[in-house]
Amino acid sequence: MYIPKYFKVTDFDEIREFVHVNSFGTIVTTTKKGKPIATHLPLELSKKGDDHYITGHMAYGNPQWRTFETCEEVLIMYQGPHAYISSSWYGHENVPTWNYQSVHVYGRANILGEEELKQDLILLLEKYEKHRKNPILWDKLSPQLLESELKGIVGFKIKVQDIQASYKLSQNRNEEDYLNIIDQLHSEENLNSQQMAEVMEKRVINMVK
């Protein structure tokens, strides 16, 4: 991923939090013929020993999991808020641009065994269900349903080998323009624009601390 120096993020704790919040990622591999193939999935980043892994599962009928054996490297992409930035919001002449947050992770994928897959699914349900009024957790589902569903999916884990993160948040603008961009984004009806404004505001608060 091309990352200008203004926008490069190297703090792993910050990147890990971003991945945790924006955990619906895109896995990209290539077939034997070199054709790119991608799947959009909920994924989890975890640590085991000194290594970090991304885990998830996809439908057995999805041909992508079969590329894991032949692909030397897998790309996982995470996307955060993004928004159009009008150059009319600057105090000088310039061209429009687009703000965004993006993380790319590279690694080697392997298929999970049945017990590893079960543990991963248990944790996934806890993350997204535990806080709900009537949580659907693993032990609340019938063995018959679980057995049937497990036959239809393939679990995988990707050992993280490289991480690249780019947060393009108008860091290269002066303070007056930066604050005006935030105000203008808040006034947009687009939800992504408002979320981008909040991200930019948070950056200012963290800089003050």
C-alpha cells in the first residue's frame, strides 16, 4: 500500500484497536492462474506467544479457501470511515481529496482443525452477542444445529507477517483548515463524513494529552 509519510501509522496498539473496531475485513488471494479472488468476512486478531494471528471462517462452497495452500501470501484489508474533502473548505486554492483509514495485513494462511474452529466460533459469538439482552452463545445452541453448521464452513488462521496502516486525516493541513474540515464534515448528511469528523476530532484530543 502506498503511504505518504504524513499518513503512515506504526503504533501497533493503535492499529490493533482499529482492527478490533473495524473487524469486518476483506481477504484477497490469487488462484493458480493468477486471478485475484476476495471474500468479505468478520475476522479476529489475536496473539499467541510472540506471534499474531487473524482467524475467521468462510463457507465450504467458497472456492477461496482452497487457494490458501497455493498462495504464499494472503492480503487482508480493513477499512474505516472515509469521506470526500472539498477544497472549498481550505483557506487557499487547492484540489479536492478523500480522507480515509485503511490497514493492510499480510501473512500465510492455514486451515483450522475442528476444535480450533469451535474455539474461534465461541469467542466470535461472545464478542458480538454477550452484551445483548438475549445473547445467542455457543452453549445455547443445539448440538444438532452446531454439527450441521460446522459441516458447511471452513476455519482458517493467518500468521501476521507484515502490517501497513494509512490514516489520511488531513494531517498535512494547517490548524485553521483542519478544524474547518471537521466542522464541514459534521454538517454533511453522509454518515461516513460525520464519522470521519469524529475520528479527526479524536486525533486533536490525543495530540493535546
